[in-house]
Amino acid sequence: MKKTSFCKVSLMLLLSALFTRPGWGYQSLTHQEKEYLADRGEIVFISQTLYPPFEFVDKSGEHTGMTIELARWIAAEFGFKARFTDASFHNAQNAVLSGEADVLTSFFYSEKRDQSFDFTTVIFEVPATIFVKADRPDIRGIEDLNGKTVAIQKGDYALDFLRERKIVFEPLLTANFAEATDMVIAGKADAVVGDEQIVLYHLYASGLSNRLKKAAAPLYPGHDCMAVKEGNAILRSILDKGVKNGRTSGVLEKIERKWLGIPLAAPESLLKTYRHYLFALLALFAFLVVMVALALVWNAQLRRRVDARTRELARSEGELRAILTASPIGIALVEDRIVKWTNENWQEMFGSGETDDFCGKNVAVIYPTDDEFRRMEALYPALAAHKIARADMKFKRRDGSVFDGFLTLGSLSPSEPLRGLIATVADISGRKEAETALRKSEKRYQELFKSIGDTIYTQDLEGRFLSTNPAIIKFIGYEEAELVGRRTSDFMKPVFRSQFKTGYLDKVREEGAAEGTTCYLSKDGRQVYMEYHSVLVSPGDGVPYISGVGRDVTERILAGREIKKLHEQAFHAKKMEAIGALAGGIAHNFNNLLMGIGGNISLMLHHAGPAHPDYQRLKNIEQHVRDGAGLARELLGFARGGKYEVKPANINELIRKGSAMFGGTRKEIALHRELQENVWTVAVDAGQIEQALLNIYINGGQAMPSGGDMFIKTENVVLDETTSNALPRGRYVRISITDTGIGMDEATVGKIFDPFFTTREASGGTGLGLASTYGIIRNHGGDIDVLSRPSEGTTFRIYLPATDARIEEAPPEESGDTCHHGEKTILLVDDEEMIRDVSGEMLEALGYRVLYARSGSEALETYRRHSDTIDMVIIDMVMPGMGGKETFAGLKGINSEVRALLASGYSIDGEAQTILDNGCRGFIQKPFSLAALSKKILEVIG
């Protein structure tokens, strides 16, 4: 290169330094602000991915737009490194709040947002406007949005604005304004409320300007600012000065005219706008006057200094040449897009070993595509505005390979900035590769974050949600936007809220981690359970926060509770079964004893007659025998052996009869019956069911000694697989009996059906009432449960299986003391001598001839010998060796038409019912009276 050319380069560099100095009104950084920038190293600006023309990512993946250009200018002006990234509108806010980014490049001011962010002065005023389809006449103002579907960018202030003005509408939230606009064009929304310039930019850029129209004047002006996290006053001050310098220097106005053709910022007076030019002209005029005066004085001295200055310039040229040659970046001088000079590093970077290889060529040769060259030319407005421009670009080497570089353009001519440029290029391929790898990693993380089935969350140290993944929606029913910013305890079951700080937050802060299971209330009111593990995260350059993962264990916990309940029910059933077997045996033996006593009393009464002086005493003894038999029936009822005569019945009639009797004795208790019409038929032993219900009435009455209310309700129910009841699935009649008494605690409820358990004094009851009720209901294939709390009354619920059998009309009853006599021959089979003797005497008293057998085998032998004369056989069901079932089967083998009556201290259930089903003509319960025996014989013989 010629010496004059190098001098020219040196002069241009000096002129560039002169003309790029800030002018009057320029706000410089304080020492503290400079130290802040030096300590940070770089400032991370985050913008929306798609918010043109203010900020967006173009097709080549570069961040661009009005606020991006302003941010780049501020960074260049104040000499700090700026890194640009992008996200959705919502995630960009979270990034600044969490410390992942420093500055929101475009954020509209509102009082609500001002609580979390610090805002710069207003950069642009952007009106919010209603847009509708061009052919739609019905929407002309804000009131016309009532009842309409309105598309709004998620997180935009327009949503709050409409709701504050009581507009009733259906919001359709979108990721950005472009998508919201497209929803109206597609007919999925009636209108879009959005920032006017953004909507118009999208319409014109997409060739859709004739599809929509503005429906009314703007709703409100949006104040677009830059924003930092609340409390970062230093960075906010730096940005404020940058914005003000951009406005003072005219850079902001040039950016607006470049992108929109008209300014958006608040208008200023002409004097304020051009004051820096006026001051410059006045200073230049004063400078010229002084220079003319000094020129006369200096003229004489100038000649003597020319030689000295020429020698100094030559020395400076050598020093500057050495600096440019040794520079680690590529440097080139460009005039009118033609390369005039390059340093050696430029040649090495672009693949040429000769210093002048690029000289004389159009600068376009270093760009791989025309589009990339036009991207470079797009920097010219910024260059003209503030004499320097920077951007990441793609460059092409001589061998055709492409690499990433950081381009800086400096203008050497303030009046014609494009005529003379200094271009520097730094190879940033390594940095770009790292950024690409980071973006891919972030994308994979986001995909994993969104797809994982467990809930992932972050919280601040006060327990407020910062972020969650979509799994939270399935778990609790709330969207992320409804959770972020709210305390986690707001969604917990109230009993867990008091433990949230001490049992969770304090533990995380002190120990660094916490885990456990807690209960939340979902949006639809369900209780759901989460098993969580949270850890404290303390980033070196950020605010500590809590990160955790939670798993939905609702089904596991509920299933565990159900299994525990079933185990308890099974244990209780086995316990009751064992006690019931014992009670049944006792009742059987007791009935046999009563049979001996009652039979003899019945014979004495039969022979004595009412005139006998001991007749009434004998009647009293007979009554005591009946009472003893009643106690045995209660034991048999508890032992699930309480059915004597099962017939189809209307449960409502049994309830009316029994409750009316109870109500007559306890008039201070108000009875309320809610009996379902067309209630299903049940197959029951009416007497036993009435007794079971009466036991519950009495229990309720004892819980209300001063009176109260008792509610009796029947209803048809169908139990299916969703019912927790252990009964087989099918049709049932449910009987609910509720009292308003003192209620019971959990311990009492657990023992309420145990035999001999009572809360009354020793003289107040046997403790068999509810135990026998339990046995009777279970013996009928049903179930009974109880719900109670202290001071809240008690509810018993009975389930009885429904039947399709028809209810038959009952025959009229005859007097209980009537005896029927006969002359037939009866074979009496019983292993107990006392029972045989007294029963035989009772049969003979009725006129019958009696044959005796002490066992089943003896009975078969006797019957074979006298089958032609025996008219009837009375068989004891429980005998050693051959029992009643085998004896009856043997008799049928001899004579299939044998007439037999089964007698037992047990009730008609289990084996007794099987014998009856096999053809036995009747059943009589021990102890029995003479009249009852004569009636049963008449029924069997006829």
C-alpha cells in the first residue's frame, strides 16, 4: 500500500474518533454505573420471539426490531457487551424475575407490573385498538364486545382493561398478536384487541391488509418501555440514560422512521428535537470566528511547525501501521462498498496470503448470500444515526466455506457515513456453536420438562410458584398462569397450611431439602395427594429458589385406605362369626333346657285348668320360659341364625308398624318418615327384621333422653363396582335411621355391634340388642353400618337385598292357646332323654300314640319296622353320629312321601333350611308349647 493511502486511513480513524464523540445534552455514566457494567461482563437482553416490528427473530435466526436496534445502540454507546435472547411474552418476564436475563427490551407499563419491575422512561406510545373483519358492521366500540369471543395475546394488559370495564366476553388467549389476528381472519374470534402497530405490521407483511379494519378509536395508549427486575436501580438508570441519549441524538427518531415511517414516541417541540444541532452550529460559528482571529497570529508560526509536524506524522504512521498489522481481528477500509485496504489478519481470516488480495473488490464478495449482504446494508441507518453499528453476520472465505463473525462498522465521514467505513470482523464461530448447542439443549430440556408425567415446579423462598410443567394441570386442574405468583399453601387442604412454613419452608432453608406427602384441593374440589421432593438451589450469581418434583399418589393412598378398611371389616366379621358360633351353641343348649321346663309347665297347665290354685303361678313360669326363649332368639339373631320364616315383605309396612309402636312409648321424640313409593320387595323374617329395627329405635331413644327427632328413610339403590360397600353388586333397599342424640366417638362406634357391649349401667340392658341386629341383617344377606360423631347424632344404614317375589296375603291368626288333638302314630327322634320324655308326654296328652328313637340310626330301624303304621316323624336336628339331615335322607330312602317335622334349638337357617328344601314338611323352634306343637302337627299331617 502506498504511504499516502496509509496516511489517509490514519486520518480517517482520527476523524472518526472526533465525530463519534457525544454532543451537547449527552448523559454520561457515573463511576458506579461503569463499575456495575465492568463487574457484570455482559448484559442479557430478552425479547419476545414474535412481536414485530418492535422485536422479533427473523428468518435467519437473528434478533432484530426497533427496541433491539435501540438496545444495540445503547450497548455500543456505553461500551458494554450485550447478549440477546428471546422467549414467549410470559416466559420472558419470568426469566428477568428469576435472574436468567437482565432486561426486557419491550414491556408496557402498568401499576400491577410496576410492583415486580422497574421501568425506564417511555420509549414508544403504542395505542391498543379493536380490529374486526372488514365486512363486519356490528362491532363499533368497546361495548359491542359484550358476548363476543375476543382474541388477546396471553399476558397482555388488554385482558385486564376489558374486565375492569365490566365487558362480558369469551377470551381466546394466544401466544402472540400475529396468532390473535389470524384467529379473527379464520373466524375463530369476533375481534382482536392488540397493539395497533404490531397488528398492522403483521397484516401488511402477510398481504392481509384488506381483511381487517379498525372498529373504533384506540382504547388506551400503551407506554412501551424497557424493564428490569424491581430493585435494580443502577441498570435502570443506565438504560434511562441510553434512551434519553437516543432521543436527544435523533437515533430513536431514525429507528422509528426506518421501521414505520412515522414516529411513535411522545412528540417534542422542534427546539427540543433540534437543539443539539443549533448548539453545534452556534459553537461552530464561534469556533470559526476564533479560528480566523487566531489564523492571523498563527500564520507566522505555522510555517515553522510544518516540518516538525511532517516528521511527527511519519512517526505516527509507522506506529499506527504496527498497531493495525498486529491487531487480532480483521480490519478493512471500505469506500463506496469497495475494499481499499486490509490488514494481515483479515487476509488470514478470509483465506488469502497476499495483503492486497481484496483491495479493489466489492465488499459483497465476503458474504455467502445476497440476503446476508442486504442484512449488512440494513445496518446503514444505525451507522448514519450514531456513526457505529454492530451485528453478528455470516461470512464467506475464498474456498467457499462459511463462518460466523462479529462485524463492526465505523463511519469516517459524518456528512456521508457510507463513503468511508472502517470494518472489523472477529471470528465467533466457536461462540455460535456453543450458543447453538445451548439452544438445542434448552429445547430438549423444555420438551422433557413438558412431557414428563410427574409434576416439576420451582418456588421462591416464600413458597410462591415460579414455574410448573403441564403435568400440574392433570394433577390439580389449575393452569400454570393461575398458579404462578401464588403460595403453594393456597391450594392445600386447610389442615396442612399451618405446617407449610414450619414443616416445609423452614426445613428447606435450614437443611437444603424436604420430602413428604401432602394433600391439595383440586380446582373441582377433590382431595388429591402429592408425594414431593424439594431442594434448595443457590446459584452463584442469582437469587436462591426451590426446585422440586411431585408425584400423584392419590390412587395409592385411597387404595391403601380401602384395603385397611376391608381388612378391618374382615377381622370384625371373623370375630363376630367366632362369637356368633359360641352364642349359637349356648342358645341351642339353653333352648333345650327351656324345652324341658316349658314342656312340663305346658302339661301341668293342660291338666290343671284355670281353677287350679297354682294355675297363675304356672302361667307366670310359662311367661318366664317365653322370656328366656326371647333372650335365646337374640343370641341366635346375633349368631346369624335368626331367621324362622322368610317371606316376601314390604319393608315400609314393617317400618310403619314398628315405629308407630315405638313412637307411642316415646312421645317426646318426633318421628319423621320418608318412605319411598314403590319400594322394592325384600325376602325377610318379618318378626326378626321388626326386632332389629326396634333395637335401633330404642338405641336412638336412649341417646335422646330429653326428646329429639328421629328420621327414618327408605330408598331403592343399586350397588355397582364403584361402591365401597362389600356387598355383592345388585339391587338393595336402603333403610337410614338418624337420631339427633348425643352421638358416639370413634372408639364407641368400633364396638357398637360387639355382643354384651353397652354404654348404659349394668341394669340398663344386656348389650345384645345391636349385636343381634347386626347378626339378623347379615343373616338376611344384607349389611349395616353406622355414622356418628359426638354431639352430632347417629345414623344407621341397613342394606337388604331386593327380590322379585310377590307378597302373599297372610292367613288370619288363631288363638295361641288352642290345642288340636289327634289319634295318629308319631315317631319321636331325639338324643336327649329329658326332651324325649317331655315331648312324648305332650304328644300323648294330645291323643297321639308315640314311638321313641334315641338316634338317627335307631329311627331308621324303627321306621322300617313300623312304616305302615307311622303317620309322622319328629326329628331333632342336632344329634351325635347321624344328624337330622342324614336321618331325614334315610327316611326318604325308605318312604319318599314321609311326613316329617324338624325340631331344633337353633333357628330355621343353614342346615335346617336345606332339610326343608329337600322335602321336610315343617319346622318347630324349641322350646315350644303344647298349643304350638298341636298346630305344627296339624300342618304336617293335615
